[in-house]
Amino acid sequence: MTDQPRDFEAMLSAMRPTLHRYCARMTGSVVDGEDVVQDALLKALMARETVGPLANPEGWLFRIAHNTALDFLRRRQRTAPMGTEEDLAMVAAPDRPDPDIAAASLRTFLRLPALQRSTVILKDVLGHSLEEISAITGATEAAAKSALQRGRVRLRELAREPEDVDPPVLSEAMRARLVAYVDGFKAGDFEAVRAMLADDVRLDLVTTSFQRRGKGEVGQYYGAYEAAGAKWAFAPATIDGRAAMLVYERAVSLVTPAYVVVLDFEDGQVRGIQDFLYARYVMEGATVHLV
């Protein structure tokens, strides 16, 4: 690992989209996946001064992201047992990535046990070798190889099952507040938008150091949208079940959103804002429903 802070931070920035592809599939959500990536990168920054030189800094970073994702899943109490190595070593797996597996939905990946999920994502989505997968997950190569085969078989079984396509249902109150928030953007009435903010609202412009707390500070954030005029178009939606505002770049497409702003409401007020203007990679694989 380089001892130069700028080089290290550049590596973290360059790897962030790839780490997100992994964490989004581990958690079953592009939004939760980004939260895990942020936690993992913070852990990496905190550990940088103490770990010493590393032959494979990318592998080290993936190991941190893997463990952070497992911690997240344990907190959510959805992590299935990994299985014993004796069980996992019974089946062999081919070394070549399977491109069809990479197309599975995030929710489908979430239905696999944790080690199967991890090995399939690392191999078939990100192209890691079994040796690298073993180093990242802490499993033996034999266990990783068998988990990969079992995960592939199970994903194909799941792909043949009818998928639940019913959109998530927001409460009428939350839907009304979401629509009102987005309508404020559409009309350029940002005073009405600011009026919806809770006193302790939190804003995160994802992948940047721009974070604001409190109604006064967060209220200034809307100035950039005011100044942009008609550059953007907006629509209320859910993304992986979360209330959100889709943002379209008019000059590019009014069909495919450029990015998303995820919103947390509480007692009719906006308590949290995650703006993904600079993290557009989160749209890959997201389940989006217009409201």
C-alpha cells in the first residue's frame, strides 16, 4: 500500500463503484449497499496508518467491505448460516465466471446464504479468482469453490420462479409528502421545499465531503437546483422500497433517470436526504417504481 494519503484516497475513490456492485448485491439494496461502502471506506481510512504495507491493497479493501456487509446483515438479522466447510467441500465449481449469473436481480442474490452469495458475486459479477475470493471471505478455496457451485445452482432455480413484482406501498401520508416535495422541485418553489425540512434534518451528498446538519444549513443546498433552472426534471418514486426523487437530465433522457435522491420522512417532515448526484453508479440494478 502506498504511504501517500492522496494516492490512497484516489484508490478508494476509484474502487468505490466496484465495491458498491458487491455490497449492493450482498445487502439486496443499492441504498443499503452504499451505506455499507461508506462504512467500509471509513474503516479503511482509520486503519491506514496502522496496517503497514500491503501487497494487495485492493484485496484488503474488499475484505473490509465483505466484513462490513456481514455486520450489516447480522444487525438486520437476515444473514443465513454460511455452512460448515465439510458440507461446502462436497461440490466442485468451474473457474470461469458465469455471465448469466451477473444479470440476477439484487433481491435474488439476497435469497442465497451469505457465503454462496459472496462467492457468486465476487466470481460472476466482479471476476475474482478463487484464491482472491478465499482471501476476501476467509473461507478455504475448497469451501469457496463449493459455495460458488451451490450458489450458481440455486440462482438458476430462483430465476425460474415467478418474481414478486408488486411495487412497495408507501402510506398515503408518506406518498403525499413525497409528491409535495417533488412538486416543489418541479415548480421551482424551493421555499415550500425548505418548509418541509425537520429542524435536525441531515444531508449527505454521497461520495463527497459535503454534509450538512440542521434546517438552516441544509436549506442552502437547494440553491444549486434553483440555479440549474430547467436542466433537471423530477419524479416521485421508490428505489429498493425507499421513498425517493428521480432526477432526469433533460438534455440526455426523460426516460432513464440520471440519478436519485433518497428521502427519509418522519412525522411528515424530511429528516434525511441522500443525494446521489456524484454516485450515479447506484442506479445499476436498482428496483425503481414511479409513485
